[in-house]
Amino acid sequence: MSSINTTLRILELICSEKLGVTVSQLAESIGQSPSNICYYLRILQEEGYVYKDAHSGRYKTSYKIVDLGSRVLANNEIFEVAYPVLLELSEKAQVTVHMAIRERNMGVCIAKVGSSKTMPSISRIGEVFDLYPTALGKAILAWLSEKELDQYLKHIQLKSYTPYTVTDPDLLKQQLREIRCRGYSVDEHEHRIGVRGVGVPVFDYTNKVVAAISALLLPYHKDNDIIKISVELKNAAIEISEKLGYRNYLSIQAD
């Protein structure tokens, strides 16, 4: 493992632990001596990315990491264009709204807007997730080309998150065809039990799907509510897509 890989791995481990980590925990997880770990921690401290808690003796990340993430979002054209639209959608439909992009074979949540009247979501900005069991991910996968979808399925393992997760490639392809025909995706406890969502794709000027937006469904939402929310989502996605230069969104709508 190179020094850069080790440094990044240390940062990832510290960021993932709310209470921070000790030198011995890092050494065991990474497979290096405590003296080596201390060397990397000293550099990270000097650069302001981590600090040692005076009471617990554990290492924690500073808000400099948050600042970097904020800069990434600020420089992301999709986020900049979409955020005011998502904010209006969340308040109008009274739902928590998420936006995600595809990074290789995973999804990354880049925006989350929640109304004070909605059920809190367990997802977070920056969260990386599998595409196939989520409303966001399926809204992206359904509009990939057949070749792109085959490449995706070739490089991932369809594991079961809940009893409702689709893990058969042929069944997943059929589900995605139905989503494309319908114009929106639905996650019915496929990723997490108790979490339901509906999603739609976002396109750019190249006519390619570049993101998806979704709404977190509440326990009382019925089929008619889902259809109504999907229309609100599509309208928001149309606005975002058009601002990104897309001009053919009506072709995806089934309603």
C-alpha cells in the first residue's frame, strides 16, 4: 500500500467513526505498525485534517474535510442548478427529496432537502450506495443503453439487502424496462426495510442520464399518492434537465 493510499485509508476510517479512533485501532485495520500510523497522523494534524481529542485520546476529523466537500458541491453544475428546484419541490410536495449521480458502478448522494413535516431520512450527502435496490439508482439504470447496463451487471454482485431486493439479473432487467415505460422508479423496501421511495431520471445536453431525484415516501402514501408525487418529481426533473441543456424530456413520460 502506497503512502497516499495509507493516508486516504486513515482519513476514511476516522471519518466513519463518530467517537473517533485510536492509534491501535488504525494500526490493526490497516495492517501497519503503530509508529507508522503515528507518522501519518502527525502529517494530517499539521495539515489540519485531523485532531486528537484531549479527553478521549482518540483521533477525529476536523471540519476542514467538510469544507472540501462543500467546495466540491459548490463547483458541481448539477447541484448548483438543481438545489433551488429541489427545495421548492420538497416544500410543495411535503417530502424529503434526494439527488444522486452515478460514480462508476455506485450512486453518490449529492443533495438532500427535507421538509420539516416529513419523516427524517437516514441517508446523507456524500453517501455511496448500490444502484440496483434504490429508487435513485433504478431511475439511472433504467435509462442506460443496453450495452451500458450489461457492463454494469458484469461488474457488480447483486446481493440481497432485504427479502424484497431483486438479485436476478433477468428480473432486474425486466423491472428496469417497466420503469422506463412507466417513467419513474419505486423502491418498496428493497434497500432498507421501512424505507420507500420514488425516483425519476435527470438528463443533460448530451441526452444521457446524468443523475436522478427521488422522494422519500411516508407510511401513509398509497398508489395514487405515488403517481401524484411522481408527476411532481418529473416536473422538477424536466426543469433541471432543461437547465442542463436537455430538450427531449417529454419522450420519457408515460403519463
